[in-house]
Amino acid sequence: MRRRSALGLLTAATALSALPAWRVAMAQPAFPARAVRIVVPFAAGGVGDLTARAVASALAERLGQPVVIDNRPGAGGVVAADTVARAEPDGHTLFLMSNGTAVSASLFKALPYDTVADLAPVSTLGVFDIAVLVPADSPHRTLAQLLAHARAQPGRVNIGSINVGSTQHLAAELFKSSAAIDAQVVPYNGTPALITALRGRQVDAGVEILGPALPQVRAGALRVLAVTGERRSSVLPDVPTAVEQGVPGLVATSWNALAAPARTPRAVVDRLQREIAAAVASPGVQQQLRTLNVEPRTSTPEQASALLKSDIERWRAVIERAGIPLQ
């Protein structure tokens, strides 16, 4: 009986392997079979949340299923990422990944998931600039002037940022090391507090995402000395990058991407990537993202994965060099 059972299983397996590919594909569950959920590690109303919502609306039209936003802020995005890492790997649960995901991988002593092994990046959505800012009445009109002042007054220059461990805080530390200056990084509890400190001349300069500071720049209260991306900002094309101004190591941008749980079938990942790319390319989404000062930019899964891995290593080196305690 055991021999017959084994022979029967072998015969069935052989028969299945001989089926045409289209008949095997028909045996797989359809995707999407129900609503798709995007778990967002930020509160409603922020740039990351609004980016996800803009893409979700267009993506729903293309998938023919609702795409809902599930906001789970806090803990450096760990709760949201763990939710997706543990989800069924069928493409119906996605994670709004960001450079903060890479920071968390380097900043926490231990995580309940493996950032690289348990998440499968699908595509980037967009990037947004980080800027070096000064008060409008600052005597430093260029990045070179600020650096010259910092080198002439070692330990006397204060650079503001937001919360310790944030991308902006680490970008400020990267600024110090890349420019080889002895300066103090002063973290504030959020962007409004940092802007107040800048306008009140409590700090000499600040490192912040450009979008939230842009109204102050346009109102003439703050001035941008440099952006830290690989290219100039589309909204401030006359402002040179830090690299253009002689600080080659100061390259840092914020970004968002969508990721699925690891072991999601490649066919599902590829379908998601195609539909995300088409959604982001639509005129309506392009306009919404640019209004948020997000430069729309999609990628292949491999490119998104490479970006995540490179950022993990980049921020790990910054954290170690700055001596920031692991959480």
C-alpha cells in the first residue's frame, strides 16, 4: 500500500509538471482578490501619509480593488514594519518604507524582524530634499562662508535638527563629518521648534527636510544654503547641492517606497511594481506629490532593495561615528 501511495504521488506530480503553464497559473489565487492595505508608520497628515494616500487612490483604480491606509505611527516605524513582516505574503498587505526604515535597522539594538530578509521592496514612490538652512539675516550667504566660520570658531557653531535618531539629525551629523568641522548638533522636538530656533538665532544653521521649511523660505524668514541630494531641487533650482559646493560626502535624501512581506510571489511583486509605476506616472499623482515637494520617482524591486541596503550601511556608519547610543 505504501508503494502504491508513493507511486500515486509521483504520478500526480509528474502529471502536474506536464500541464501547460497557463493551466498551472490558473491554479494560483488571483491577485488582487480583496482590498489592499498599506501600513503607514506615520500619523495622518504628514508628507509620508499624504504620499501614500495619493498613490493609493490611483493604485486602486488600476488594481480594481480598494487600497486602504492603515496608520500605525511610533517606535521609529518598527510597529508598522513588523505588522507587514508578519502578514500573509500574498501582496494584499504593503508597507510604506522610508529612509527611516534604514535608520531603524541601524539605530535599534534588536528588532522583531530582519529589515532586509523579512521585507521585499517593490518600488520607490518619490524622494524629497534635505536642506541646510540659516536665518534670513545670517551673515553667511553661502555654504562656504558658514564652513569658514565654523573652522575659525571650532566648537562654537550650533547646527539644529529634529529628534535624535531622525534622518535630519543623522544628516546633520553627516554634515559635520563630511565637512570636517567641529560643531554642535542641537536636536529639537519637531520642525516647528527648529524653525523657531532658527528664526530666533538660537542656532547658526539647521538641517531639515525642505518641504516643511519651504513656506518660511518663500516668506523670506529662512535662506537655503544647500540641498543635500545628488541633484538640485526642482523647486529651488538656483540653490546648489552640497557636493557642488565642495562637500562631496554630504549626500542624503529622504524617500518613500512600498514593500511587501518577504516570500511574496515574484509574479505578484512584478504586478504591483507595474501598477505602482503607472499610478505614480499619472498626471494627478504627479501634481499631488510635487505639491508636497516630493519628486516622483519609481524603481524596480532590485533598485529599491539596493537603496534600502545602502542607506542601512550609510546611517550605521554615521551613528557609530557620532557615538549615538543604540536604542
